[in-house]
Amino acid sequence: MTPVARIAARQFRRHTRTLFVSAPSASLDPWPLPHTPQHLSSTTTPTDIPAPEPLPRPNESLETTRARLLYQSRKRGTLESDLLLSTFARDHLSTMTRAELSEYDKLLDEPDWDIYYWSTGNRTPPKRWSNSPILEKLKVHAKNEGKVVRKMPPLE
């Protein structure tokens, strides 16, 4: 092997060693599982952000409101939230009053992981939700004390 080839081979070995050495940040899981400390810390919503304002929907019928909330409960973006909120909507939307539907509509404007962790008791909800009857119903639903096997409700 020529001296130039030896130098090139040495540099190549040195370079490839640095490529495959794991850095401390590389050891963190990029997709942590829910309920792990890493996931809880990475999905925290800053407290200085004001509550989202729901879109005004004047003259929306009660039936349309229920259908929209059912759809929004089912299509959240995370499977955990989809499953929790779609089964809650299936069980409770039909009996909610207009005021309860309005409160549920406001709740659905919150970030998915916040709703999920508030309802499972892993995070304390902010003051605006601390006395919410809808969130309390959702917490009872999330406990699943009857050990019901939950699956996505069929599309109608």
C-alpha cells in the first residue's frame, strides 16, 4: 500500500468512526411512548398562551353541532385522543345540552395531548378547566371503571 493510500485509509477510518459514535442526544427516543416522563415533558403547552377562541358559528343547528363535534372528536391527530374522545362523543353527545355542547366545543380547541393528559389525570388542567363538568365527565370516561374494550365507533 502506498503512503498516500495509507493516509487516505486512516482518514477514512477516523471519519467513519465519528459518524457511528452515538452522541448523547442521539440516545433519546424521537418517539417516546405516552405517559413516559420524556413524553410528558415534550408535550407540555406553555402556560402563557391564552385559551383558543372558538370560531363563531351563528345559526348552527343542534343536529349540525352534534355532527361536527362527533367528527372533531374522531379526527384529532393522535390515536389516543381519537379513541378517548370518539367513544366519549358516542356515549354523551346525544344527551348534552346546548351549553354543554358549547363547552365541549371549546375543550376540543385545546391541544390533543393536553386534553388527553388532563382527562387521564397526568396533568393538572389550567384554571379555565378546573371546574368544568364536561372535563369531569371525560375523566370518568377515561378511567373506564367498567373495563369496557374500547374501539373506534363505526362511521355512520
